[in-house]
Amino acid sequence: MASDHHLVVAVVRTKLRAYKDQVGRPAHKFNVHKLKEKAKAEEFRTKLRNKFCVLEHLREETIEEQWSSLRETWKTTCKTIVGKKIKHKEWLTTDTWALITERKNLKDTINQTQDMVEKQELQVRYWEINKEAKHSAQRDKRRFIEELTAEAETAADQPNIKGLYEITRTPSGKNSNPSRSVKDKNGNAIATEDEQRARWAEHFKETPNRPAPPTQLLDINTNPSSKAEIKIIKAIKSFKSGKATGPDGIPPEALKANIQNSTEMLHPRSHQDLRTRTSTNELEVKTPCKAAKER
């Protein structure tokens, strides 16, 4: 039977559409791990307190405008002080990171170069650096695994079950007890074990002989907390650290960095919001009764 139809064979691939968050949540996580450092945490509290003092002197706004101002205050402070969270592989050495940085700079230079001859020369250099960076990363990871294996064998022979358990969790990136680096007085990390021991000895010699702090009055609120403030404090303390941010984009660690200041910022807004809701409910309840009396 004659027909003008033709058989068409095709391969169809489906791809899920990328979801874009429309609620203002940042696309990246803040490096809230820096808030564990005393100097960084104090800087964060001071900057947040100063911004809150500026907000107090602004004109009266609605609940939505006030919450928007508070939310932007927390987010901008986190962005300025702690910055964006960047994942680093702990087994990579300084030389490997130098090669990775050089490779990234070469990639940017290649994208900006218009001359084809120069671009080909840069691409050849980029391929060499890329190969060196990959080989260096492989050597670092192999050395890191060998060191972990030796530590695991030592822990199993002692026996140290807790240490063995933490070592086996380290390659999966789920180490719950990361070791903190020892730093000198200038804030630079100390690599060798002998220098770390010398720094600890210096620290304990200076700590008992530290001069007495100057006597000064501290700006501490000694007034008893109200029931609303106590509820806000309990709510902030109940937040779990290390969790993803909500629609407001504020990490829990930012609220828990200074619970007193966070309570002072949130308490007037919650009181006003509660008062607004109460007045609205009273209107809704009283209006039918008033109408019934008029009848």
C-alpha cells in the first residue's frame, strides 16, 4: 500500500529543570565555623550590635519592613565577617593548592585572550599544569590514606576503639571531632609538632602571669527577663547547629552567637506582632457580639 509517511527514529533525552529559590535564600552557605574563634565571634557580635543600634533610631515601620531590615542585617553581617563557605580537601598540601590556583589563573587568562597563537600556547601550558595538579593531588591523597592506615593499626594494637572509630570515619568526611590547628601570636598556623609543644609551653607560662584587667563598667542588662524574652531565648537555644538555613537565609549559628542581642532584636517585633494579632482577634470576636446587641 502506497503511503507518503516516513518512519522517523530519534533519541530523546529528558532533563530536570533547575529549581530556583525565590524566597531570597542565599545560594551558598556561610562559613559559620569561624564563629568558634573568639576574635571572630567578638567581631561578629560588635558589628551586629552596632547595626542594631542604627535600626533602633529609624522611623516606625510595619512588621514586614522591620523583619526585612533585621534579616538583611544578619545576612550582610554574616557575609562580611564569616564569608562564603569553601570546601577544602584536608589531604591537599600547599604545593598542590599552588598548582590549582595557577591552573585557575591560566583558565581565566585563556578566556580573556583574543590572539589565537597566544591562546594555543596558554592552552599547552594549562594542560601541563592540569596534569601536574592531578598527579600531585593523587600523591597527597595516597600519602594521607597511608598515614591514616598506620594510625588505625596503632590504635587497634593499643587498643583504642574510640580513636580507631574516628580514623575510619575520616576518609568519608564525617569526622565529628576535627583537630584544631595550633596558632602563634600572629594567628599563623604552626605545622611541626615541636613548634606546637613550644607554643603550648609559652602559652601556659604567660597565662598565670597575665596582668589584671582594668576595672570598667560593663553594659549588661540586669533587668529580669519577661516571659516573651524567655520563650525567645529557649527557641534560639533549641536551634540545631550545622543545619540548612530556612527561607529567611539566616544560619542558626548567627542567632546563637549572641543570644542576648538576638533576643533584644526580636523581642520588640514579636511583642508588636502579638499585639497586632490580639487586636485583630478582638475585633473579629467583638464585632459579632456588638452586632447582636444592636439587634
